[in-house]
Amino acid sequence: MTPSIVIGLLWLGGIAMAAEIPLSERQSGYELMGGDTRAMQDDDTANPAMLWVLDGEALWNRRQGAAGKSCADCHGDARAGMKGVAARYPAFDGARARPVDLEQRINICRAEQQKATPLPFESKELLALTAYIGMQSRGMPIESKDDKRLTPFLRVGEELFKLRQGQLNLSCATCHDDNWGGKLAGAPIPQGHPNGYPLYRLEWQTLGSLQRRLHNCLIGMRAEAFAYGAPENVDLELYLMWRARGMKVETPAVRP
Amino acid sequence: MARAIVNVPPKARRGEIIEIKALIQHEMETGFRVDNMGRVFPRDIITDFICKYNDEEIFRAELFPAIAANPFFSFFTTAIESGTVTFEWSGDNGFSATASRNIAVE
Amino acid sequence: MRYNPIAGSTRRRFLTDAAAGTGLVAADLGLGLPLIVRPAAATPDTMRAAIRNVIGEAPVRKGKVKLDIPPLVESGNTVSLSVSVESPMTADDHVKAIHVFNEKNPLPNVVGIRLGPRAGRATLATRIRLADSQTVTAIAELSDGSFWSDSVSVIVTLPACVETL
């Protein structure tokens, strides 16, 4: 980033308070994309993310682990059984007394119900399953986090979002609350809603999770990224999904 | 076999010009990327894509590293008769994948 | 028939430049940072040579071809491209082939397409990679042996927050 842009952002960050975006002004990253990228997302026969969704469907039906069960054996047809699920994750897990995200929930099921080894984060299989399950919430509104048990974790997520970090001393809010709609090095700054994850990012040329995107963001800010599955990541995901409450799920989306 | 999504209208009128789409999962490693020790990631791409309609070639593409990952093509053909449209991809390191769809033409 | 995009002395020079380029930069820095080293990139000259290699000495006229690429691209990694050629697509008058070239990627060839009269319409779409802002050229070969072309200048941007330093 050139020094002038950095100084400009710091100046803006200093003057403006981290103000939440009014609900009526929220905007999906979809609206900032060019027509061709939008067309890629809109066409299930041309969206590269669908390749993973089909793999996910196959995995959903495959018997695995020592218990020899498939996801379908307990949950039935994902189209019915998983409808609306992704729209309310991360969700509170009683046994762990903290929220878990969809990837962790899948691995909990694999370990406890299927007696199978957990899938590594960002592995093709875990992405495929998350994309397939996520797609069953496509078009549905992201649920508000009304569960009171989530409140302390939402607070942590919010603090992380507003925390200035790294060598550039930027917070997520500096760009995504205060400067959305502007430009950063020629690219439009979105509001940063996670309404399409996992998604096919053109820059990655593959499907990736929200945690991977957060990893990118933190590296881009010259801050230290959290490990995959770290509680900070899940708390941040929780806050981001709360921030996007009411917006429609677009999984599996395409983004630049 | 690599995952592929192909799209052929299941039915068409004789003589109708129809659109065909083909998408296949493949990283298309260009052979120009270098790791942090200066070692090149070797090239690994799909080099050829052939579409046939009842065994007659109707579309052929020779791909270079400049074709984006998860290669996608959409093109047209004339629905001349009922039958099968087949898709074949081949490339580096013996890569091979196929798909097919039936079409009913009245 | 396969193309030989880089023939003879051009190929030798390209390979030497590529090897020297890669070795030199990595050794110089020796910092273990992830690098994207570009070997001798295509230049407008290499692109012209590649075009001649594919279509021979025949003249190429502007027209009949419409190359559609967004003028401003959000990521050079996946750029939607479509080519359309005016042609009745009959047995006597059709498009035989469409070739796409670029001037700044490491290689000048992008894709080579073979069509026939059964296509009905000489239109296709695909997704390509562009390493930098540059001109992309599409050349159509007609059944009467004539060649027609269209070119588009594309500005390529990168998303602001990239994955590695």
C-alpha cells in the first residue's frame, strides 16, 4: 500500500468513529461486482463453486467412519434436513459452552456420530460439505443472534472487529464500517458481510471459507492472523453474521 | 475422475441452435508460479477439450496456461438428431476426464 | 494439428531468459519470501510471432469479429471473455477456427478453437487469465482462407487484500 493511502486511511480512522452501518444501508458484496462476475454467480451451470457443491452432495451420502454412517442416514435429504441451518451458524454448542461454526459442527458430527476423523480446515472435502449445506440456505435471511448465551462471544467478536491491529494500525471497522463504498488501491471496499461463504474467490481460483478470507484480511493489514478454528475466528464470524442479520444467504457465491 | 458440470438441453427441435456449457474442476497450474525458495511449481494444465455429437467433433479447444482455473467453455451447435453429446478433457500428467448427455431431437 | 507457439530461435531465447530470470531474482533476494517471478513475458513482438506461427503470412483484417472482455477487470485470475464472428455458418461459408492471443502474459497464446458449420453460431465464451493490463486479440479463420480480427484493451486490477506478503 502506498504511504499516501495509508496516511489517508489513518486520518479518516482518527476522525470518524467506528459507526455501525444502518440496517437499511447494508449492501452485499455482490452489488459491487462487475456484470460478468455476477453472471458467474447467478448461473448454476457456470458457477465454479457448484463443482464443490456436487462433491459435497456425494460426501453427504457417503457412509464413513467406524460407525459406517453417512450424513444422510441421520439428517435425511439435505434439501429438507439442512434447510436454514447455515443461516443460523455460528450457533451455541451446549457441550462446549461456546459458539461453533458450521465447519466445526460438521467435524463434531464426524467425530461423535460417524466416528470418523475430522476433516482438515480448508480441505476439499470440508469445503465441499460446507458449500453443499450452505446452499440449502440460499435465499434465506441470515438469522439474528437472539440466543442470550451468545452475548459475551458477540462482544468479543465486536471488539475484535473494532480493534486496531498490526503494522498499519487498522481495524476491520476502519475500512468496512467507515470507508465502505470507497476505493482501496483501485478495488471497491465492500461492507464485508459473510453472506456467501464458502465462496469461489477469483483471486484464489478456488473455493474458500470465511476464515480463509479473514486470514487474507489480517495479512493484508499486516496483522497476525488467527489459526484456523481459533476461538477468535469463530467469535469474529459470529459478530460478522450478526452484523449481516436479515441479509440473504448467497452461498455458494463468487467474489473477485 | 475430476468433477465436471456440463449442460445440454435435454430436448430440442430439429435444426435448432442450442447452447452447450462445460465446466471442469482443475487448478490449471501455469508453470510460472514460484515458491519462496525459488522452485517452480511445474506446469499441470488441461491441454485439450473436445466435444462430440454422436461421435462427430463439433467443438475443439487447445488450452494454454492462460485459461483460468476450472476451465469453462460455452458454445453452440445445431440439434440435428437425437443422440449423445460427449465431452473429453485431456492434459498434463495423463489427465483425462469425460462426461456425456443425451439429447432428444424431434 | 498442435500449434508450436514459440518456434526456433525465439523459443531458445525465451527458455534462456526464463531460466536466468527465475534463478537470478530468487538468489539475489534469498529472503525466503513468496515471490511471483515472471519469466520473459510476452511482448507485442512475441505476440506477433505467435500469430504468424499459427496463421502464416496471410493478411489479417479488422472486422467480422467481436471480442468481448470487460474493460476493467476485478481480478486478472479469472476474466470472462466471449468471441463472436459474423458468419452464416454454412458448409460453404463458415468459421473454421478462432485463436486468442495476448501481449503481456508469459505466453502469447491463450486458446485455439476449432469450429465447423454445425456450430450454427460462431460464438463462444470462456474465462482467461491476464497478468497485467494489456491488449487481447482474437483472430478468426474463415473457410475461404481469410483471417479477421478484433482487439480489446483491458485494465486489470487486483483485489486490495492479497493472501501472502
